[in-house]
Amino acid sequence: MSKYTDDEIRSMSKITCKIAADYLGISPVAVSYGMRQEKLPIGFAVHNENRYTDSWSYSIIPERLIAYKHGKISEIQVQGIENNLTKIIEEFSEMKKDLSFLLRGDQE
């Protein structure tokens, strides 16, 4: 039995690899490695590289974690969601450019 309920996971402002691991019943190393390899679709792993440090940051999305635990999410679904979000962001960026152009035109 996991240490956390679905509602507790939903209410957390930050979910660490340790919390996700306890919730899923696996090791924290398995969570971080799975996220780095894009095999565990519960959030994002970001590689932070500069000349002084080499580290990883993890952003675990509560609803993805819960869906994954209950077998309701697959890599294909996640890719579809991410593709749709990318399209939405691109469309909003275009709208922002258009609006900015229109506003600049009115001021001149």
C-alpha cells in the first residue's frame, strides 16, 4: 500500500522523486532514471548543464502520476497531449505577435 492517497498527491505543491516513488511503490532512483529516459510519463526531467554543475531537475505533474499509477496513461497519450499543448502555445504566440503589432500600429 502506498504512503499517499490520490487526494494527498493532488494537494501537494511540489512532488519529489521520493514522494512519487513511495506513491508508486518503486525506488526514487527508478523514478528519476525513468523520467530521464522518458520512459516514465509522469512529468519532465530537465538536464541542467553549465561549466560548474551537472544536475537534473524534475517536475512531476500530480494528475499524470495518479493516472500512471492507475494504468490510465500511456506514452502515446502523453505525446498527444504534449503535441496539442505545443500547438496551443504556438497559436497563442502568434496571436500575441499579431496583437502586439496591432497595438503598435494604433500608437504610431
